Amino acid sequence: MTNKKIITLGIKTGFILMILLISGISFQMISIPKSPLTQRSEGEPDSSPDGPRYQYVGAKKCASECHNNEKMGFQFNIWKTSAHSNAFKELGSGRARIYAKKAHITGNREESPACLKCHSSAGNLDSTYLTPTYMKEEGVTCEACHKHDYETKTYLPGESDCQKCHNNSVHKVPVFNFKTDCEKIAHSRPDSTKKIR
């Protein structure tokens, strides 16, 4: 190798190492925002973004492991008949086109973070939160209401959790009444006096 080639190779290697070093420092400084869909209610403890991230698996995975049997009250089947399971499909409707136009949302509604934050459980999160079984097309699944981005423990949502989407922020939604609307989608376990809302 000639001296010129060695110098050129050294410069290229140094440049690559410098980029990797800068990228590594930048990566540590970046803070990933929490999903507005799955944050806890006021007054409840919030997990630290430094903790483990919850990995969204999708409704079919929830059904295959626990939530579609007699003991659990066939919760998956109840969800499947709800408007939540069709939330993503609604983005393709004429009504969604009108809402998007009024909200100045351009482009594909099925890819828009403004739409996906409420029409899909984790559709507005980056891929580090998603497992291969997660599909945004499933709409608003169990995980949107019962999981948290930085905590794997299941919890019951409060009114403020629901109002993160049922709030007329991007478009008008039907009047939301936490008590009566939760009764419409109730999916309690048969052996439990507590309802999972």
C-alpha cells in the first residue's frame, strides 16, 4: 500500500468513527415521547422513561394467550364487536376524509401520526415499541387502554385515559360519557366482581 492510500484509509476510518461517536452521544440525548394514548390518569404513579419499554403485541396475541376463553369471559370476542376494533378501518371512510380536510391533515390518513394516535393502539410510536405480531390495522386494542409505554403491568383506565382521544381535539366525536360508554364496552371476567372497562 502506498502512503497516499494509507492516509486516505485513515481519514475515512477516522471520519466513520467520528460519526459513530457523535451518533452515540446524540442517541443518548434523545428522549422518546410517551404515547398520548396510553399515559396514566392524573394522580396515578407514572413509570420512568428510563424503565423498560412495553412492547405492543397486538390483540390477536392477547387473544391467543389468555383473553379468548370462558374463564376470561371471551374478552377478545367482545372487543372484536366494538367500535374500537374498527377504529383503523374508519380512517379509510369518507367521513374521515372530511375530518382530515377540516383539521388540515394532508396525505395518507392511515400513516398520519395525528390520526394514528387515536385510531391505532401504538400507531404513532416508533418500531422499538412494537413486536412482529403488532398490527396497527387492528385498531384500538386491549393495549391502548390497559398498558403503558414504560410499564408492563396491566391497569384499568380512568376517564382521563379515554379523553385523550374522546375529546374533539382533531375532529368532533360523539358526546363521551365515561360511565355509560364504559358499560357499552364492558368485558368483565365471569369470576370477578371487578369489571375491566
